[in-house]
Amino acid sequence: MGPPGRGGGRKGDVSEIAETHTPRAVSEVVDLVSALIRFDTSNTGELETTKGERECAQWVAQQLQEAGYETEYVESGAPGRGNVFARLRGADSSRGALMMHGHLDVVPAEAADWSVHPFSGAVRDGYVWGRGAIDMKDMVGMMLAVARQFKREGTVPPRDIVWAFVADEENGGRWGCQWLVEHRPDLFEGVTEAVGEVGGFSLTVPRPDGSERRLYLVETAEKGLGWMRLRAKARAGHGSFLHEDNAVTILAQAVARLGTHTFPLVVSDSVAEFLAAVAEESGLQFDPAAPDIEGQLAKLGTISRIIGATLRDTANPTMLRAGYKANVIPQTAEAVVDCRVVPGRQAEFEREVDALIGPDVEREWITKLDSYETTFDGHLVDAMNDAILAHDPAGRTVPYMLSGGTDAKAFAKLGIRCFGFAPLRLPPELDFTALFHGVDERVPVESLEFGTRVLEHFLLHS
């Protein structure tokens, strides 16, 4: 089985790519990423309309089997929600295994809004284009390229590596990692550490002497993720009457209070370490207690959107539903709010939310995933830094907190220590954060090749 046949990718089957002077993994990573993008694995959040994961997972399994792996294909609680696992034995299997994980699903894309078809996997202008190019079929392609190279060349890493390609991350992992952790913990036997997405990319900062330093952000923490439903109930009636008890009005007022509220500033260890590192390299100063902290962060450029969002909880209304006719006041009105909570703040966050929405509005969690934070130290962190320096001597790894969420939330429940490290050396002018779930998502070819070399080095010394 091959990937869907839309044009735009490089020609030729991945298995037929000729050897060059570059490592096999580097020579095929672009083709792998392009092929992965051509699978439309759009996750709508609904079982009935989410598609493509089974076909993509089976193709991934085929690529691994071709290189000599034994694979296990698992559907996580619903038809078509495909996951693939494979294990590469290391020199010392008594050590805890390292899991490399990536998700195969992507958020939907409207083709009319794009410069290229979002599922073409087009390679042009030095980029691989398409939905998932950075979230996260770039990392999946790098993992697959290195996994194939290791197996074909008989490489034995220092420890066991579990390769995990999973479903449903873009909907919180209910039909992916959450189901797997609950129902198939045997798949993670012996795993003590894990590496996934949204880390390892470079941020270029100016230095006082006029030079530049590339900081490679390693995700050591992420905010809690909660999708909350608010519901107001009142008396239904005719739209022409006086109605002081109106469910739409009650809900709208509560949503407005919540949506415009500023939660208190909280600086976690990961954020403090990140700001200290940037200040050391750039000479910029950041005072989290200052009233203009957002203005100070703006000096970092586009990354300030992520960093600023990690300084406090957020509760952003995203959906509203009420009524069925213009002249009927409905009995019920509902809203959905996307909540992201700083580690250690969940109980206080919920108390603030209850005070803001008031006693006439009910709330319930549709999805509620815990925050996560680990320390920026240890052998694995050293291996990340060494791998970066081996291929970018001007680089430096620094910890940071992700304002969103990843599958690490589920794996942490098994006691696995998790990091985000998908290495990419990026052009300073590229607005990388805007590409996540954005139009014309794309990843530089050179970044993929760089990241594959770094990933290989990292896994050989992990």
C-alpha cells in the first residue's frame, strides 16, 4: 500500500531511494514527510468524520516492516483509530527504554485558503508544504527515517527504543494515547522516558555584541488542557414579552466575564529558566512582576505568543449554541470554553471560574487533562544538548513550557518522564508558531535534514 497519489512530492518510492554520501535517513526524510502529508488524517473531533489514521498507520507499519521490524498495529477503542508500535533492542536492555512518539492525525484544512493543496505534500521553494508539516508529520518522518536506518544498518542504540505512532492527539487523545495507556499499558513496558513534539526548534536571539545565538527550546512542561461546557437554563417564552430570566442573556454575561478576565501571573520553574537564558544571551531583561511584561516579551518576536500564554491561566470561549427560532426565547443556552491551566493552579483556577460565571450557570468538563512539568537536567537532557552542539556549535538548549498540550499528558500517568524535542534549525525570519494549525503550513527541507542528523546523534547517545 502506498500513500495517496496527489502530485507535488518527490517521485519514486521511499524504498527505492538510492544511497548517497549522506546518511540513509537524511536522504529519505523529505520523501517520507511528503508521503505522510498525502494521507488526509484530518481529525474533526467526531468518530464518524475523522478519517485516514488506519491507512496512514498501516503505511507506517509497512515502512518499518520493510526495514526488518516486527510491528504491532492497534486500534484504540474505535474502528480506524490506528496506532503502530515497534521496539529496537539496545545494548543494555536492563536500562529503562526510551519511547519516541508521534501522532498521525492532523487538524482539518480548507483547501481554498491554501497556496497549495493541504494534502499534496508538495516540495517547492525549499519547503515541504501541507497540513501536518510541522504538527507533526515532520517529526514522524524523522523518526521513521532514523528507525529504518538503524534497523537496516544493524545499529544497536545504548538502550531499547520504542517507536510509537499514535492516533487522535488533536482531540486530546481519547481515542489514542489516553485509551492506550488505560487499556494497553503493556505496550509501554519498561519505558521510563519519552520524547515527542513541540520542542527542539530554534529561536534566534540577537546578542549585545551584534552576533546571534540560536536557542533550541526543549519542552519540559505544558499547561493543563480542559474543554469546559457552560450551560444556563431559564424559562422559555415568546420573544415579544419582557423576560428578565433569559438563558441567552445569563450565559452571554457569564461568558463575557470569563472571556475578559485576566488570571493572576504565575512563573513556573520552566518559564523562569527560559527567561533567564534569553536574558543571559540577549541582554534583554524580563521582570514578570512588571505591569508591562507582555511588552517585554514582545521583544522576543513571534515566540512571545507561546511564552506569554504560559505566564497565566487562560479561558477562551470558542463555541456558542442557543435557540431554534427568532421569536422564541430558548430554555437552554450553552457555550464551550478552551481552558489552559498553569501547573499547580487547577483548584484555584476552578474557584475563580465559579466566581466569574455565577450560581446560575452550570459547568462540566468535556475534556480535562492534567498539566505536566519536569526538570531540565539528567542524562537525556545532556544528550539533547550534545546532539544540538554537534551539528550547530552556536546553539544552546533551553527549557520552556508549552501553552498547549501533547500526548505526554497521558504517558506521564505511567510514570514516564516526558520531553518535547523535534529538532529543527529554522530561518530567523520564519514565523514558526503561526504555522501550527495555520494556513500554508510548511517546514524547510534543510530543517528536516538537520533535525534527522540531530535525532540520529541523540538516539545514539541517549
